[in-house]
Amino acid sequence: MNEFYQTFVETAQALAAARGLPWALPCDGAGKVPRGKAWDLGALAGVVPPPFFRLTDLGFDSSGLAALNEIRKRNGLIPVPATAMPSRWRDIFQAAVLTEVLIKKNKPRHALDNIGRHIRLLAACADDRDPWDITGEDVQLAYNAALAIGTSGKIAANFAMVMRIVIDGQHLADRSPLARFCVPYPTEDARSAQTRVDELQRRQNTYRDVDKVRTELSQRKAAEKLPEGKAFWELVRILWTEKPVTLADHIRFAQGKIGVLTGFRIGENATIPFDWERWREYADAQGRPAGERGGISRSLMLRHFAEKQVDDEGPEGVVLYETAQHIPQIFEQEVLDILRRTAEITRPMRERLRRQTETGRLFPEFEKDEVVSAAEMYIRVSGSLPLAEDERTRDLMQQYRYGYDPAILDALRSHQLDLLTPDFIAAMKKYWHRHIKDNLITVRDADGIVLGGRISWREAYFEVGDVEALIHRCMPTKLPDIEPFTLADGRKLYPYDLLFLMPIRALAENRNHGLTDVNWYFACGRISGSDLQMHLGGQADNLFARYGETDEDRNYTINNHSLRHLQNAELFRLGVADTIITKRFNRTSVQQSYEYDHRSLAEDLHDIDLPPIAEEKLGPRAQEAMRMIMAKKVSGPIVAEFLRVQREHGDDAAFDYLDAEADGLHVTPYGFCLNSFTVDPCPKHLECFNGCHHLTRSEVPEERKNLEQLRNRMQRAVAKIERTKGGIGRDNQLRHAKERLANIDKAIAAAPGTKPFPGGRDLFTPVEAKLGGSVLDGHAPRRSPDDLR
């Protein structure tokens, strides 16, 4: 056994024992762990459900197994059956999951989906070999199975990541490193899938993104992280002009609007508290409102819980870090309207959830021995309100759809119970009959006496305690959310303290014209972040599909996080200070904000204010050059001469010189250098990487690619010269090549905006100027008699 494997597993076993987790989990032949025996990873990490994250599967990954068996079928091999993993593979799987959750402090979803599933795939491909004995062929087989899953390339990319970080990083296999075998088979499908993986990695690793270069002033940095323009404006049209056809969509519309206006992460959006509204008062030195002196007297802040903070980890796991975001004055009234209206329409759910939490009862409005009509209990348990086809119902429905006023819903329900139509009775009878048939609940009369024989559903009743017992036994996934969050200061925050609440598994959303009686429905809870993500693009039946105007509109999707990128970039574009942007988005460093900066180069330069005299004297191209000089993004002989003229002769002369000489912004493959190439070309053009002090590195990723390619060629040249045995000029060639290689390394190491060779040579100055002129410039230089000997 590999000693590193043994240590890795034993460490995880100690962690499990310290938390009372049994290591030997029971499972059936397919690897399924009974729900009551599964590890609750969410509880381990301190994550409040829903959703639940349990380790319930010790078998091979199902989708990976299907892809593997397709490969085996093409090769004439028998399929691998869907069975539980061998014990050694279960050990490494459980150890990897626990390590992610308890040591690395990663989220349970990441541990299961991005780490655990790929170990289960590798196990299926190992052909009865133990984890430490896997080969490169096993890894390549598993990688190609991963390539066949999905269409984005993310699964294969994650598999390669697991090989690098878990298997190779922990030295768990005897033949490590094995990540180098994550290569596609020589088939058209595999190569095509690998292309998707490469494209995905280029999009994600923007610091190495060499294909997204700002080759034009108008081109944006990493534009793929911004929402697609048409999709964004269609989303805005939907959110602010369409009428939501269900209450659930009304709440999602509100969440979407807040996402656009605040740039919250999706988890921050989902956990906005009911008590969100905060105001800050401003006064002058004398205590008078600042508005009386031309300032702002009052500003709105939105209390929320920021993610990815230093202090969001407590002794028992994840905690909520409380902070507040200032709302720009232009958005104040809109945010107030959205969130106050949401608070009103979710009020019945919030009040019931509070009483359920405080009492531990599902129907705290009744005593346990109280009897309630079957019709009323049907609405309270299922959430469904069957609707009649009369004019009164249609009028009330139209009023309710307009603003989802809880009072109108009460009137609409009362009208349906008065009518109790045959359709209502049929739906109620079908719902209750299955439970009665299984002896799970007893029908009673109005006095609580058990009924026998034929049931008259207009006169049928249930005891509340019986219904609560039925729900706990048969409907565990519909129980209301009552588990509290923990705040960073130790206080508890219950789901009823959150603003965005939603009916749980309310199937009436797809029936009865989408009507759910949220005023009576017993099961409600907080909205998970995944709900909004699914309805923005993670599922076919999303908001675009339901409310889009055209076929093209209905096919759009948006990643919620792209809205955060958009607002961040827009604030940069409008000239907001990077420190303010950093604080607004709860970041710990300004550099993090610049990772969300997608301004074009033209917008970067536009934010630089020119002196009035410069705007008068300089043409458009020269103004661009002046902004580059002021931003210290460019260097070169013209810049040096401009600064000298400005220093010795003043601004007027300097601007005249720049207007005449700067015929454009010239960008070399290795950095910026401002030079009049049409009038006085550089004698060392494209050799500035070789120690020229004018060279300034920029943020363009293509520069690094060019320099690295140049370094590779130079390394090969040095190696070739070193292999040469003697020869005329070998030493000079080797010295020259090594000098260039060293300068290239310096250029690569230089940070954007700095000079790699601040004390280097001026390669622009012509040789003739260094010698005092050529023989064609005036008289030949005099020579002494000694020179003639």
C-alpha cells in the first residue's frame, strides 16, 4: 500500500471518528447508502438546508459509467456493471470528500460534484486495481469518458483538476504524476470535446487568456464574462414590463431586479433579510442636515450577508457575515418599492413560518385534537386551490394577478369554498383517497367521530394531529424550513427572518392557472440560490422561455454572476474610485475589483482628464497619446522628448511638439512604445525586448504569449549553440543569445505598467548619432598619424 494513501485515509478516518461519523457506511449492491445512515455533509459544514448534501452513493458514477461502457463497447469489451466501489476506492472517496469539507473548508456541493464524482469515475476505469496502483491508461480512459459527458467541457476539466490536486498533489498513486495522461484519444469526437475543454479553460483563466486581446481601442477585456447584450436587455424588458403569471415568478422577478441593481452574488441575493432597510443621516459640523448645504441628508443602505469573507467561518462551520451596501440615489425608490412589495406579499408565509418555528407544529393555528373540513385541509396540505369558471372567480383572479394582494387571495378562496364545485370535490377526493386506502389517515365527521362506509366529502373532516403525523411520515420533503443560520457574532437568523420566501414543492404552480394558496399552504421556506440561477438559464423552462417576445428571445440564458461583472465594469467606466467599488462589493483588496474590470482601452483612457490647453491644441490621435502618457501606459523617445520640451520650454511648446510628432499609438508585440514610425523609424524596431529602456509592459495578455514564444525559440537556439563543438564565432553567438534570453526573462517577469529595463540602453538612438554623425553628415572626422600606421 502507498504510504501517502494510507496517511490520507487515516487522517480522514480520525476526522470522522472525532465527529461521530461511522466510516464503514452500509450500502446495497449498487452502492446506495440508506438515507438514515448517510453522512450529512451540509451539517458538517454548517450549511443550513435546503438543499441537503448527503453522501448517499458509494457506487460508480452513473453518467461516467455510461460513457465508459460506450468506449468499451466500441473496443469489443464487456460493460462494467453498476456496483458498489471496492473498499479501497470507497476509502479514498470518503477521505477526499471529508478533506474538502473539513480541512479545505470547501462547500459540500463542490466536494461531491467536483471532487467525489471523479474519483468514482476513476474507480470504474481502474479494472480492479487499487487506487495507488492505477496506470496512465486508466487515467486516459477515465478522462475520455469524462470528455463524453456534457457539452461544456467542465466535467473533463474538473477530472483533470482532481488528478492534479488530489491524486498527484497528495502522491496517492505509485506512478504519479498521472495528470499528464489527461489527453484525448485520437478520434474526432474526443478531439472536438477537448477543444471545448480548452475553450472553457481559456475563458476561466483570464490571467492566461491570450485569445481575448484588446487589439482595438473598443475591444473589452474578458468580454465573455459579461452578459450577452441582447440577453441582458431582454431580461430587463421582462423584469420591468412583463406581468408575472405566478406568485413564485413575481418573487423571482424581484430577485432578478435586485441582482441587476446591486450586483449581489446569487447567495447574497437569496438571503436578504426581512429587516433589510437601513438609513444613514448626514449633517454638517453644526449638526444641520447636509442637504441644506448642498449635500445629501439621508441615504439608503441594504443590509445583507456577504459571501467569501474572511470572517464567514465559525467554530461550527459557515456563518453569515452581516454588512450593508449603499444604494445609489437614482435607485433608492426602485429598491424600496421592490423589497417593500415583496415583504407584503410574503407576509402570510412569514407569519406562519414564525409560528411553526416557535411551536414545532405544522398547523399552529389549530389544536392537535381539533377537526377541520377535508376541503380546507386539502388546500392547507396541497397548496392547490381549484378554481370555478364563474365571473366572480375570473374578476378576483384578475385582481390577484395584478399585485398578488394577500387579502384578494383570501376573498378568492372563500368564494371557492362557498361554491365547492364538482371539480374541487374530485380533486380533493383523489388527493385524500390514496392515504385513506393505505390506512394512513382517518375520515371523521364534524364532531370528530370516525366515519365508516361511503364518504360524503362535503361533510368530511380530519383531525389536525392525524394530518400532521401523515405529513411527517409521507411528505418529509415538504416540511417547512425552520433550521436557523448562525451569524458571525453568534446570533441566530431563522428562515422567517429572510425576505424572499417561497412555497415548497407547490405543484399548483403548474395547475389551476398557476395558483397556489400561499395564505394557507403549510409548507414554505427560503429560496435557495440555485432556484434563481435555474430560472435565468439553468433549465429549459426559464424566465426567458416563459416571457420572451420572440423565438430568439425565448432561447436566451444569463449567468447571474455576469450581472455582478457588468455593474463592476460600469462603475469603473463611470469613473467611480476603485476603493469605493471594492467596498461596495465587500472585497478585501482593490486588485480583486480589477479582475471584474471589463473596460475597453478607449474607456480606460477616456477617464483621464486632459488639461484645457491640451484639449485645445491636440488633435484626437494626439489626445489619445497624451492620455497614455498621463496614465504612464506608454514610453519611448517621443515621450522622453515631450517631457524634456515641457520641462524646458513649457506646456505650449510641448503640446505643439506632441501634436506634430505623435502620429498614433503604436503597440509593439512586447509592450508600449510611443514613436513616430512614419517620420523617424526606430532602428531596433521589434527588438525592444532586448533591454531597451523605453519598453513598458502593458496588461495585454498577448504580450506574454509573444515573449514566451520568443523565449522558447531562444532557449532552443542556446541549446543548439552549446551542442556545437567549437567553430568561428561560437562564443560570441552564445554570449549574444544568452544576453537576449536573460532580457526576455526580465520582460516576462515585469508587471504591467512597469519598465523591464529602467536602466537599460536607448535602442532608438541611431548608431550615427552615437558616433557623432556618419561620413555623409559633413566632413570626415580627422585622424591622427597614429591612426594611419
